Amino acid sequence: MLDAATIRQQFPIFAHYPRLAYLDNAATTQKPKSVIDTIANFYEKGNANIHRGVYELAVRATQQYEAVRQKVAGLINAPKPETIVYTTGTTAGINLVASSFLEPRLQPGDEVVISYMEHHANLIPWQMACKRNGAKLRVIPMNKDGVLDMKAYEAMLSPRTRMLALVHVSNTLGTINPVEEMIALARQRGIPVLADGAQSIAHFPVDVQAMDADFFVFSGHKMFGPTGVGILYGKEEHLAAMPPYQFGGDMIRNVTFEDTAFAEAPQRFEAGTANIAGVIGLGAAADFLQTLDKTKVQQHLKMLALAAREALARIDGLRIIGNAENATAIVSFVLEGVHPHDVATFLAEEQIAVRAGHHCTQPIMDFFGIAGTTRASFSIYNELAEVERLAGSLRDIQKFFLF
Ligand SMILES: Cc1ncc(COP(=O)(O)O)c(C=O)c1O
């Protein structure tokens, strides 16, 4: 079993908040000391801008920054460090692909396929690209358990489909989508695929080559790294063919008033001064993830997921939203007669941190006919006792509000 108590000790926040049951990991994870120290050390002992300077600090900062590409490539089994583009997060990666990869090839009457359970970040960029180009957004339906309809998906793929954009793990329902199978179906028809790994990256090992995704995006802050930095993995041939998304310093080979020759990928997509400390911090987060026993992490999260679902299912008047068999430790629910924000506020009093609202997935809320849910999302430092505290407090809330 994963020793969650020992892992917890590596996260300084819990020394400051010993009673904190932090169940908001789908929003952002806490940071281990190694990540915090790496960022502090960079500013204290290593700060310089990258790529241009020839003095020791600048050379070292550049080396540290570039070395993270290899670490991240190792984490997701990308074939080369050059396939790793630094972004500001999942959202930025998706926008980059929608603008730079999809839009130039989108014609009126073309189609882009997404699923019903996309985060707004993996919905709006495609919707806007479709609107601008007279293309149609098609949505893979799901059932009441929060499972995608594979037959409908397959039937939806057509010679007009230009892209599939699919969430790997739903941040609201916890559903783990069968991305390999879905990508294989798209691949047979020559349809490129972006997989949104914002949630999956910290829950189980990701292998972009086995998955055969054309693009895979995630955020540093949901995998124990800092905010404001993320990763776009792209197949080499795609990145090489894509025009830059933003223009400025650090992404060029030669500039005159008449024209500009751009740098190769990935630099071509990294205009301006990067979040250098953030990237280096993300490297420390990748190192941290690599130190964990992946099998034990999965067992632990599975255990928490099952325990939470069982404990909540025993509460009368509580409805779990999303009951996929293949789900991870993200559990959304509504408590009959109590607004999700009241649930979250009451839990906050008990030092249980959850999130209430639509979780940037309004279509899911519309599907279930609700305004929002309360969501408990777990990570490696959570323990069974926190599931029990959550269930106990939910019973107290019911007593307080309903009796
Ligand atoms: C599934 C999913 N996609 C995309 C995002 C957007 O991530 P970010 O806000 O870090 O860009 C999130 C964040 O909650 C998410 O859970």
C-alpha cells in the first residue's frame, strides 16, 4: 500500500494545516517541498533569463530549463524532448492546437468531434474555430452513468471530421475514457486527436506513444507543480508543420523589416520570456512523480475512489453524479435539499476543502438537470480517514439543514 502519511509529510501545507482534508485536487494539487525548494533555489541562486546570456547564471538557467523537456518526455514516454512545448497550462495548449493546427485546415462543412463531458477549456476553443470557419461541432453523447456512447461516437466519425478532442479523465464525473480505443478508431480514418490530460497526468501513468495521441496537454499545477506552466506534447511532424501561435522574442531565426524566419519547434511556440522558474519547478514535479511507485499510487486512488463512492452511496438523499465503472478518485454529488455551495461552506467549517459549482462543465450540469455539484477529488496524500470525515460531515449537514 502507498504510505499516504509519509507522502503527506513531504507537503509543507499540511504542517501549517494539520486538520486539513484537502479534497480539491482536481482544481489544483498541493506542492511537495522539493518543488517549492527548486523554485526558491532558482530565484535565490540561479536566476537569469535563458537562451541569450553567456555568463554562468544564464547558461545554467538555460540548461535547467531545457533539461525539463527530457524529464517531461520521460514522464509521458514522448519519443523526443523536441516534442515537448512549454505552455502556460492545459488551456493554452488547447488554444494553440485549435488555432495553429486545426484552423488552417478547417473548411466550411467540416466537423470537429468532442465529448459531452469536456471541460470548457476543451470545448470553447473548438467551438470558436468551428464558428469562424463555418464548421460544425459534434458532441459524443453520454449515458446517465457518465459513460460515452461508443456506438454513437463511431457513427459520428465521417470524411468531414477534421479533429477529435477528448478528455482523458473527466474533472467532474471521474470517468476514465477509453482513449486508446477511441484514438484507434479515429486513426483508422486519418483523424488527428488531442487528448486532454489535465486530470489523468497525476492519477495514472500516461504513455503518449501507446495512446497514439497526436497531441496531449496538461497543466503543471494539477501534477504537484506550479501554476502558470503546462505542457503540449505534439507529434514531431505536426509541430514541424504548424505555424507559430504568438510572435515575439525567442521564437525566431532571423528578422528583417520585410520578413521573419521562425525557429524550429518547440521554440517557435514559446514567444517571449518564459515562466522559467515555473518550468524548472515543473521538472521537479516530474521528478517527484517518478519517485512514486506507480502501481501503489493507482491502488491507493482506486481504494479512495471506491471508499468514497461507497460511503456517499450509503447516505440517503445523496445522489452521486457520474457512476462509470471505470472512474478515478473524483466524486461529484448533490445532497437533496441543500445547495452545493452550502455543502461546501459547511464542509469548509470542518476543514474539509471541496469545490462546488459547475466545475467548468456546464453541459454536464444541463444533462443532469442540476445547477451544480459538490466535488471531492482525492490525491496521493489523502487517507481513508478523510473519506470517513467527509461522509460524517455530510450526515451532519443533512441534520442541520433538513431536520
Ligand atoms: C479536464 C480539464 N481540462 C482542462 C482544464 C484546464 O486547466 P488549466 O486551467 O490548468 O488550463 C482543467 C482544469 O480544471 C481540467 O480539469
